[in-house]
Amino acid sequence: MENGETKSDPTTRKRRRFRIVLAGLFHETHTFLDGLTTWEAFDARESENLLNARGDASPLGGILDYANQHDWTVIPAIMATAVPSATVQDDVLEKYWQRWIELARQPVVAGVDAILLVLHGAFVSQSYKDVEGELLRRIRSMPGAESLPVFGIYDLHANFSQAMATFSDCLIAYRENPHWDARDSAIRAASLLQRSLNEGIRPRQYFAQAPIIWPPTGTASASEPMLGLLQLARQLEQDNPEFWAVNVNAGFAFADSPDTGVSFSIVTIGDELNAHAALRRLVELAILNAEKGNVLESPLDDVLGEWRNIANKSKLSGLTVIAEPSDNIGAGAPGDGTGLLRGLLKYAIDNAAVCLADPTAVQQLANKPIGGTFVLSLGGRANRLSYGPITLECKLLRLCDGSFELEDKQSHLASLCGDRFDMGKCAVVQHAGVTILLTSRRTPPMDLGQWRHVGIDPENLSVIGVKAAVAHRKAYDPIATRHVRIETIGPCQSRLAAFNYQHVRRPIYPLDPLNLNGSLHK
Ligand SMILES: [Zn+2]
């Protein structure tokens, strides 16, 4: 279609080994958090170290496996990943880009077939509200890369931008939340690149934004409104063979930017009008179901009070999972909020467990005798939107290292870290009926290995508190008898009007009203 590529003979192209530059930049940025995320927070893999991800459970591992099977020559640049956290320091993008140039400039000038990227889509730095768009723009302006195919994979929570659509050829989103399909989606992106190179066809991308932001609690792919949107996307792909992909982007509410919110993108080799007609249908359906995605929690006292009443009347059996979305680690929260812990103690709930990220407390307990009792000030220090620390007399049950192998290699967590996660040094303490796992590093609660590694079998508990919105459900639903969500104060609370948005497009629901006809009041 472009660059005269269709004129060359596809059969010759098939026999050649494709030379692909592989790189990645992955961060979900919570711009309402205090402080800045520095380069030290990133795990940067380059050259051989990047290639070592082959076979692991991450999207990068999936692409490397595909590359191996299809005999690509992979030219590794740099992949930098950090768990969700505050606005990223400018320096990070510049350091990353510097290495990108050092590792990829010469091969690109010498001649490669394409560039393949692992991205998130909600990366915000001090100067750039759309870091992925900026990165793609820089890649496009490299000598030799102006007309190269640029393909990639990204997270369904992307705040997709016009720049992302303009400066790349084919970006593929995960389709599931929790993201158990991250690796498979990356392989899908790689296979579309293979198809493009084999057939000498360059797709184009079109995109549209809906006037909607959903909190993370409203973005589960198994529930409306995402369920219906994803079904419509699959239908559109089926009805329009020229669509290589129809992406549903739920957006990431806590990254304050002009692109924040729900959007859709279509990768197509067909007609622009067709793509826009399909995008309109998706936007209309999103508006129709906008309110279903504005999922709010009930106050902690209501939920725990009722739970206590039911538990007193009838002997409750099985595990109750209580999610605390306001301290959602997977969305950038510090994971040290004490709201739910205070609730469990207030309602004297027995046989319960919670996890707090508290390196200070772990440090204080290092070298202390197991079985000893200590007064500890726990959690509540990492963010000003919190209840503050809670002082408790605790019995020390266990001290251990925190590196564990994921039980589920297709989990949301695997999409972030591959096969293993390191919680840092850990301590397990007990106060009244609550066992508290203290970790040195924030650990998104997406794999039960986190508990079993420290000697706690979550299936034997009556109540377990998790700091998450949706992503924990793949791990916890199979062992839970019931599941509730509570509202507490914290940086990832679902009530979006509580945040001081400065950069989002307006009007936008739920910050502005949505009328019943589905169009917005001006
Ligand atoms: Zn995500």
C-alpha cells in the first residue's frame, strides 16, 4: 500500500529472515500521587538481558518466542518497566531514549524490516502527558525509521492518543481485564507484523474517544460496559475482514491528561469511512452504558457492619474477599493504607488477613525473635490521602525473603513481571484476629503465591483483604465464597469527582452530567 512495498514479490520476502528491532516502555502513571517516579524504580533490560525474557510469561517473552519460531533476527534495544506509581521524572524518558538511540540507531540506518514495541499507553512524565505518543514520534523521526513499520502491544488501560495512532502502523490492546491475555495479545501483534511483512501490506490506524472516564472498578472485561463493547469489537472484526484489530481502550482514570478516558482504535487495510463508522458504533454503545462503568463502592461501615450481623446470626463458612480499591496497588496506590485493617479490628473480625507494604516495619522486626510481641506503627505513611499509621501490639510469626514464583503464569501480574515477583524482605505479624503480611515492596495482589510463600493458606481464612479493584479476581474468585468491595479514603478511590482534574477533555462523564439520550450537556 505504501512505500511501493506491494510491488516487491511476496514469495522472496517470505524466505528472508526478518530483522526486527524490539523494545518496550511500560508504566501506568498515577498523576495524583505525591512525588515523582525516578529511573531507579524501573527495571531496564537491554541487549542480551532483554533476550533472556524468552519463554517467560510476559508480553516480551511471548514476542521472543514468536520471533524464535518464525526465525526473526531480533535486534534488542531497551525495555524499561516499573509498577504503577507517580508522575515520571523527565530524566527517565531522556535516559531511556538515549539508550534507545545508542542501541538501535546503527541497525536502523543499516536496514531493518520493522520495529516492535511493548507499551502501556498511560505513561505520563513531567513534560509529556502522552509519553507513548512522544516516543513513537521520536522513533518515526530517526534516520531510516521514517517509513519503517512500527507495530506494538499495549495495555487495555491505555489513554490512547492521536499521536499513538499517527506515529505507528498497528498497535494491539489486551482484550481482558484482569489481563490474563497479555502474552497472547503480544503474540497477536507479532503475528500481524509477520503478516504485514509477508504480504507487503501496511495497515493504518483510526481512533475515536468517548466523553467518558471510568474508574478501574468499572473496567472488568467480564462485566458491562466492557463486556458488550468487547463483544461488539469482535463482531466488527468478523464482519469487516479488512479490520486487523478493533481495540477497546478502557483508559486509566488516574492519569490526568487530555487523552484520559475511554477510546477505541481500529487497525485496518480498508476504507477510512468504514473504520470511522465502526468507531462511531463503539462510542455510541459506550455512551449508552456509561453509567454502568461508574462503579462505586459502599462505605466500609455498611459492608463490615452487615457482614458482622450475618456472621453472628448464621455461622458463615468459606472465604470472604474484601477488596479496597482506594489502595489499589495495581493502579499505583502505595498499598500501605490502614482503612480496611482498622475496619477489621473495629468489627472484631476473626481469622482474617491483610497485606501492607511497610519496609520500615519490616526493618524494625529484622533480627527480632519469632514469637516475641512488639508495638509497631503500621502503614499509612506513603500518601497524604490516607488514615495515617495505626499503632498495634503485634506478635511476630515469621520473617522471610519475598521472592516467589507466580502460581498463575497467565495472570495480570505476569503481564507486569514475567514468572517471579519479589516482595522484598517480609514479616508476618498477628494482632487480635488479623494476620498482617508486611512486605518491603508494594505487591499487587494478583497471585496467591504471595500468601503461600509466607506460610499462609488463603483458603483457610474467613476474610482476606486485598488492595485492588478488578485485577485480583482471577486469583481470588476460584477460592472465594463471596466477594465485596468497600469504600475507604485513598488515592485510587472510585469517586472520580474527588480528584482535582486539570487536563482532561470536558465535558466528560462522570465529572460532567450525561443526559439520558446519551449526549452530553454542554
Ligand atoms: Zn491494565
